[in-house]
Amino acid sequence: MMNTDAPIAGEPAPTQPRKNQPHFAPPQSKANPPQQRQSRRATALSVVQTLMLILALSLSTYAYASIDSMPEQIGTDGTNASEMLVRTEGRVADSICTEGGAELFLGNDLNANGYLDEQEITSSTKICHGKEGLSGPQGAHGAPGDDAAGMLETVELEPGSTECSQGGMLIHSGTDHNSNGQLDESEREASTPVCDGRIGSDGNDGLDGNDGASGVQGASALVEQVRVPASVCSSGIMLNFGIDDGQFEGTAFDGVLHDDEIRSSIRICNSPLQFGPISDFASGIADGVSPNCDALVWMQQQQQILMAGVNGINGCELWVSDGTEASTQLLLDINPSGDSLPGQYLGLHAAQTQSGERIFFDADDGINGRELWVSDGTMAGTQQLHSNDQSITLSSSSNIVSWKEGVVVSDASGDLYWCDATTIHPLFEHPMFSNEAQQLIEGQTLGMTALGSDMLYANEENILFSGHISGDVEPHMLQSDGTLTSWNVYEQGSSEPSAPLIFNETVIVVAESQQGRQLVQLMDDGTFDWLTSLQNQGTGSPTTHVAEHLGIHLVHNTLVFDALTSGVDAQAWAHDLASGTTQMLSTNIVEPGDRAGGIVHDERLWFDCVAPQVAHELCSTDGTMEGTRVETDLRPGIASSEIVAFASHGDTLFFIASGTIDGFETGSSLWYASSGDVGLAYDPWPGVNNNSGSGTYGELVCSEHHILFASHDGSRGHEIHAWSHGALTEEWLIW
């Protein structure tokens, strides 16, 4: 926590103001893409100083968060342990630090105001910048020196240790002079302990009217070291800071720092972030990823990637990787006599179950046909899903959604099933429904067929699905309490619902009406309200193409969607839920979401589009005509940028597109847009006018560490590439 504006010598210059859109980052040479030019600190002293400042700032923020997270109701007589705070102040040049520096103050926050007051300081230390020496005469050329690197190393401290009475860790820093990849004891230049806090004492019952309120037990502050994924960088540290208070789904007072209890993190790499192909399924120029064999998913809990790939020997089968090429291996040859094509219809679908994260997918083992499979990322945990001699047969019309610690799947016969990692239940006979509710649902769905084959969508509480009754396709919704609601939206025929959107207990779909395809709001009592009355301009005939490419997205309080109302190209439309007005967002921007769909990012909807003078480019809207605009011209003039996929992480939007750098074509590459800047993130096939064909197969998948997609690098065909985004998203510090 800085309480002065005094600059520290050697600090980077303040970030310059962002420029207005559209705007590009400084051009990057294709021979030296940005991920290959990350700099390293010149000396270990800089590493030590910066690390200590980072730790101080993080601990200060974390301590403040711990105070802010404490319940306000505290016992009157009990005394909780005070939080330890760290305060930093910049030092201008003086007699002690002639080149400036910083001063760290430590102490307990006795008055619990979240700030380390002067009277609470118990110790302090100064960190001074080294004095720059005078230039000496040039000496003779010496022998080549070693490529010494600054390194960080952590050692766990047990409770009762000299440095930390409650346990914690000791961070050593220095320079790896002998380049053995380890920080030897003689190479250590500084050691910094990071200690767990102690549990405060219980307070006595407080008084609140006639009822006594319990005192609050102070939760322990914890610090946790996490292994740096090899797919991110070859050397580094990850530290998580948090409070053992059971926040959200954490477990209080168990001495373990759960994900929901983490308040802040420090992530440092001693080497450049990793990037490049992580597979070579089909050795050489042959494609390891192809149509119907391109499913891909990131398993966050296991920190693994599951993917479909073909190697020319086993056929298209299931592969697993930690995110490095060395770790990529065949997980299971599901069909020894041919192609199992995992994920051909359902993809690889991640869901949280009571057993943990599981991946559900369709596959053909060559014996039972295409059925539902499940995997935990191990060979032993990858199997066809059976329960009471029942399995689920799938077809191209099958759909899948996550729901209630499992998945709901529509099978080849048009029935709905709920499955977790071990059991299968007909959806309407789920054990969480009472016998009375099951009987009622059975009566309501009597004669209903092809459930979920046209539409299947879910949020935490509700399942929205289509159902056929005598050829009439209408929407239905099952709630977690067993209540089934059905709508007869189009009494003259089939409403054929599509493009579902559920938010704030409101259901929006596109459905057939006497005026063609329109947006309709479904109420939970079985009633509905038509929101739009679009018409084909000039002819007045009903609209037939609504939300077919862009879908329906909520931006602020506005529904944004695509609709074809004139000519041959669809346009972007908006319906304001507050005013009830519907308007076209632009007369110039057409074909919204035609190739890549749309994604809500930074309170705007981003989509691919076609516009005069720029052809096929990136557009965005805030739901108003004034806020709808073209964002890029990656290939200047009427050449199209061929945007095919979107992904988002934090403040950064990623997309696959073709562009130019220094007048040369990049081919299909990974680009980013962040805070007004647009730039090239990663070119899988560097070189003049090379085209990697990124996104030709599969999806663009974003994990907390990487961007994953299929691409061609010029030597190994279409394979899976991983690009670590931590430097761009500012989640990793690179030395």
C-alpha cells in the first residue's frame, strides 16, 4: 500500500493513454513474433528488489481483503488476532539511499482499519537501488561469459520453524551462475519468508436485541505454493494468498487453501512463456486433425487437454496432454478396428460431477455403435457409460448440456437422460424428483417425442427443451423442483423454437408466428409475450431468418440478434427490454456473426461482419446505433480478414483472422483486442505470406493459461497449438 507519490528510481514509465478504436499495436516482425522477444532482468539484484516489492504489495492487498471479508458481527468481549500488514513507501535519493529505493514497514493492524498506522509499525527495512558506477576505460576482450539467469526457489516451512511459527515458505532468489537449472546455496543472494497467519480467538456472544449473537472466530491467513505448469514456462513459481474462512465452496478452518478462499496470487516465470504445436498425431506433413476428428477441451481440475486426433495407425482416437508436446500421448484406442471419432456429434463436453470434473463425449467402439462415454483424463477412468445394463445411443440430432452435477443428453430415440460419471436416469425419473412429481411429469409428457433434438438449453435451475406432439414442435421447461411448464406459442402450427437465452428467470427464444420468425418471451406460468414484429421491407411478407448466425445476446438491457429483412444479407438488430422498441443497428454493417458468431466481452457484443471499404472484418456494438461500429481493417481495403472464431479471457478478446504486418500477409493467425489496441498475438507459420489455416478445424479454446486451436505450421500439417497468454493478459511476470 503506497501512501506517498515519491517515485522509485528505475521504475518503468507510466502507461501511456490508450488510443481510440480502431487501432493496432506496434507492428511485429513475422520473423520475431512478440512471444519470442520477452526480456530478462539484467541482474539478480533487480529480481530481488522487484520480488520484494511485489510480495509487499500483494500481502498488503491480501491483508486488506481479509479485513474486508470478515463478518461485521463480532463478539463484544472476544479478542481476534490482528492482521499483519505490510506497507511500502518509495524513497527519493537521500543520505541512506543515494539512488533512491523503497522502505517496507511491518506490523499488526491493531485498530482493524485496513491500514498500517505509524504507531502500529513494529519493524522496517530499506531497499536501496545500487549506485551507477563511472564509465571505465575499455578493457581487452575476455573469454565468453556464462548465460547466468536470475532464479527463484521456494522451500516449505513447517509450523514451529524459526522463520514462521505457523508455517509458510521461504523464497530464495539469486543467479544461476553454473547454469545447472538449480539455485545452489552459494548462489542465493536473498531469502524472504512468507508466513501463514494464526487463528484468532473466539469472541464471546454479543447482544442484539433479545437474541445473543455469536462471536466470530478469526480465520488463518494461508500462503500456498503451486507447481508452475510446464506448458506455461520451464521455470518459475506460483504463490496463492488467502484466508481459511470457507468462502463460497471452500472449507473453513481445515488448513487448506481452496480455490474460493484465494484472495490474490503471484505468478512469476524465469523463462519465456511457451508457445507452439503440442501434437504431431500424424507424423510429418499429414493432418492430425481433420473433419469429424477435431474435438478439443481443457480440463481445469486435472490441468490437462483432451483431444481427438488421427495418427495414421490407430485411426481417430482420444489423446491427452499436459500442454507440452512431450506429454501428448494416446489415451485410449477406443475402436481398435477403426475410427472411434470421439466427440463427432457432442464434442468433448466438460461438466462438474460429485466425483469431480468429467468429460462426456460420443464415440464408436466398433461393437456397440455410437454411445455416450465419460473420461477423467486417465486410461482407467475412460469408459463407456453404463448403468443397470443401460447405455445411451447417440445420433447426429443428439444434444448435451450440463445440469445438476451431471449432463442431460438427448439420445437417438428422442428421449432425455440425466447422467453423472457412474449413473444414468431418464430425466423425468431423476431421484431428486418426488414420486408425485414424476407421475405428474409422465402425464404431461405423454405422447411427446423427439425431446431436445431441436433445442436443448440449461442454466443452474432449469432445462429448456423442444418436444414434438403430433408434429407440433413447442418449447418446454423443467425446473429442479420437478415443475414442468409447456407453451403452445403458435396455435396454427409448429413454433419450432431456436436460439434460446435464459437470464434472470426470463426465457427468450425465436419462434414461428403468423408474422414469421420473431422473438418471444416465455413466462413461467405458461403465458408468453411477442417482443418483435419484424417484416421483410418492401414485400411485407413474414421474416424467415432470425438469429440464425449471431444468435441472441444480452448487452446491458438490450437483446442483440441478426435478422434478414431485406435483400440477401442479414443485419444486426436490437430490442430494448425497457422501452420495448426494436431497431436496426446499422444499414452498412451486414452478415453479423455469419462465420464466427458473437461473444459478449467488455460490455459489448463482438462479431464478424461485412462493411463497405473494409469487407469482412471485426465489429462490435453496445446495443445502440451510435455504439455499433467496425473495429478493424486487418487486411486494408476490400480484402477480407476471414474471422472464424472468438474466445475471451479477462480484459482481452482473442480471435482467429488473417491480416497484414509491415505489408506482408500473416495468413490465418491468432489476434487480440484489449483496451482499444488490436495486434497479432501468435503466428503459427511465420514467414512472408505463409498461411497456417488456423481454425479450419475445431474450436478456439481458452484456458486460464493458454489459447488452444488447430493450425498448420508448414511442416507437420494441421495439429493442436497452445499459446500461453499470461504476458499479454498480465497474469504472469516474466524475468
